[in-house]
Amino acid sequence: MAVVVDRDECTGCGSCEDACPMEAIAVKDDVAVVDVDECTECESCVDECPTGAISLP
């Protein structure tokens, strides 16, 4: 299972995209989108998100 992005909290800042070592996150239409096939659940994006919009279920 991959990390989840709360679309209401995401500002599209790109911090998660920069932090992801697997390049599994891309900002599209001002919201982070996770490629579930590439996400390794390392939580780097969770730690970097300034709004807390990303979590691991």
C-alpha cells in the first residue's frame, strides 16, 4: 500500500516530489499524485509535507 494524499490539505508545493527517492510522486493540477507501483512507503514525503497532507494508512 502506498502513502495517501489528502487533496483538501495538499497545496501542491512539491516538497514531497523533491523528497521522494523513488520519484513516485508528481504534482499534477496543484495536487500531489502518488504512483502506487513505485512507492516503497519510505515516508520521506510524509516527513517533508508542510501541511501534513500525506500519510501512510
